[in-house]
Amino acid sequence: MGNTAQRRMTAQVRAEIAAERRELADLLDGLSEKQWDAPTLCSGWRVRHVAAHMSMGFRYSFAKTAWELVKAGGNLHRMTDRCARADAAAHSTRALAASMRDNANHPWKPPVGGFESALGHDVVHGLDITVALGLDRRVPEERLRILLGTISSRSLRFFGADLLGVQLRANDLDWTYGTGNPVSGTVQDLLLLAYGRKVPAGHLAGEQCDRFVMA
């Protein structure tokens, strides 16, 4: 891909990131206190913890992030869990939603990957919230297509997604991934599987679908 095409693609992805953050901020603003305390697809995290985690990159400098990682003994999962819980307790729900909106164009990216990874971070954590709450939010197709293009054996390993022996088959988009027994569902539900999530019962179909359903 030439430099001009790459810059155009980067600009497109960043525009989708900004739109996703604004839409999620509006959604968070509309949640009740009960919904903010409801569980999500992220094991052990409630909505407020996920929202706090999503805005962590805007509020933490590199030095602060590194220090938190040192305090967690180098364990990234332990660090993000502790920070999410502390930040959820320290910030109001209004402030957490505002952080997403106010930083729609923030250039934060995860340590691994580029802006596509930042988009995946926002989209998937948004789905962690909306799918668990039973909200019928549909991620725009263009964002989903960008993220589908990033799925690989390497990304599956990174997110701990075990798709051995199954083929993901979207029923709302012409897309499949893998080989084996078909597991079908909406493309955004299948995206969650590729990011190591399990989904509520009734979201998937196929002989092997039970292994991807929340207990």
C-alpha cells in the first residue's frame, strides 16, 4: 500500500474511532444507575469498570502506565483490573461518559497494533457492555469490516480465542473465517468470539456453539 493510500486508510480508521467514541458516550449517558452496575462480557467487570478502562489511555501518561505495570509485577491483566476498579470508584458515571466524548480524536493506541487496534478496543468493549445489557446496538458495517480484516491466527492467540475446529459464519454479512463445523451468528457476535469473549445464549447457532456461550 502506497503512502497516500496508507494515510487515507489511517484517516478513515481515525474517523471511525471518533464516531464510535461519541456514540458510546451518548449511550453511556443514557444508562440508569442499575445498568452502570450490571455485569458485562468482561468477567468480573461491571459497566462502570469497562467504561473506566476504555478511558484509561486518555488519562494515563506513559510514565504512569509504566509505574502501574511495575506495581502489578509486570502483569498487564492485574494492572488493568486494578486501575479500572480504582478509576471507576474515583470518577462519576457522567465523567466517564464525558471522557469518551471529549477524547473522541485522541491519538491513543494500544501497545500492540495501530489505529485498527484502537478501533477494536473501543468497538469490542462497547459490545461487552451493550450485548450483556441486551441493548440492540448495531456497530456500523464499515467499522466491522475494518476489524474483520485484522483477524489472524496471531490475533486469536493474543486474545486467547480458541476457534479450533470451527468456521465462523456470519448470517448478516458475506463473511466466514476458519474451517470446521459452522458456528453462525451476527458478524458482531462472531467478532466477540475472535476477541476471546463468550456471548449470551441464543446469539449463536451450530453444533459447536455451546462452547462459546456464557455459563
